[in-house]
Amino acid sequence: MINGGLTHLQYADDTLLMMGCDNELIRNMKFILYCFEWMSDLKINYHKSEVVVFGVEEERQQEIANMLNCKLGEFPWNYLGFPIRDKNLGVAHFSKIVEKMRKKLQPWKGKHLSSGGRLVLTNSSLSNMPIYIMGMFLLPETTHYKMDSVRSKFLWRGDETKFKYHMVRWENVCFPKDYSGLGVINTGRMNEDLLTKWVWRILENRECDPCVQLLRRKYLASKSFVTSTARRGEGSQF
């Protein structure tokens, strides 16, 4: 992260490298990759790899891509299920999460499960599927509503084609068992809790954490965290 530029290098097997745009850093990285090939007897397919550069002019972007022997990529792109974009993400970018939860229900045959069995699957599988992405993004309320709809229908109906009344409000179902709830994860609150961990990481002054350094340079370059202004938006990153 030098001179306001950042380079992202992604290989065909979903290996992700992030570095600054300084020529010396790029040469050192290229040397490390050559050493890796020599020591492991493996070959990196640079033709199937791409580099995404932002914060610098287009001519400089192409120059960096040529130095790394990779094609020049562009936003948006996905990495390990994360939608990556240089602007705020909308509801449509998180629709795959809801579809993934619906597809998960197909082989379960919920109509043959007891209510206790559906509760176990809801807590152990459906509720945990969005945890990974919620640790990085503040999901839109619409996405939380759709995920709650999928979980509540499976919990109360089992078979989505058969209509059943929901006997208890979903907010009450998400209460802990000590408070007469079923202990199902409230994804909205969990999303906020997971993002709060980033606050702790920033305040802990982790100089060796590249993600913390990225956040500091982007949002806290000339001010401290306690004096920064909150900018809340749909699908916004921390």
C-alpha cells in the first residue's frame, strides 16, 4: 500500500496475494514465486492468473500486469464467496447467499423430520452459512429478511409446499433458551457483533495485520478511530 496504490494478485486456484504498487515489492514477489516453483517443482500458470490494480492510472496498471506476466483484471470479482468491488455493494450482490440456503434445503426432505430435527439443522447449518461473509460485510436488511424467511419456513413447515402458520414471531424464536426462545442465531445482531471485532483489532494497534493497515490507510489516515464519522450503507464494508 504505497503511494495510494494497492495491487491484488489472484491465481487460478483462488490463491490471493495483496501488495503495494512499488516496483521493488513487485520484483521481490516475483522472485518469491520463482523460488516457490523451484522448491516445490510446481508451475504457476500466469496466463490463467490476473492482477487487479487500483489507486493508480491505467498506464501504471498495465505496467504492473506486464511485470507480473498476468492479465489485467477489473471489478467486480468474487473471492472465496466474497463479492469484491470498489464501490458499495447492493442487495443483488448478496442474493447468492439466500439461494445457497434454499438449495441446501432440497436434499434434506424436511417433511420427514421432526420439529426438533429441523431446529438442529437450522441452528447447525442454515444459521452458520452466512457467518463467513457477515464477518466482513454489513448485509442489507433485505438480505437478513430473506434469510430469516428461508429459515422460518423450514423450521415451521419443513416442506415448503405445505402451508403452516408460524406459531411464534421469529424475533422470539431467536431469543436464548434461558429467555423462552429456541436459541436460533439472530443474523442481524450476529452481523453487527462480528464487525465489532474489527474495532477491537484496530484499537489493538496490530501493525502486522495487513487488513488492519488497509482500513487505517483508507479510513483513518488523518484521524483516530474514536473521532471518525460513521458511514453506514447497504452492503458496505466495515
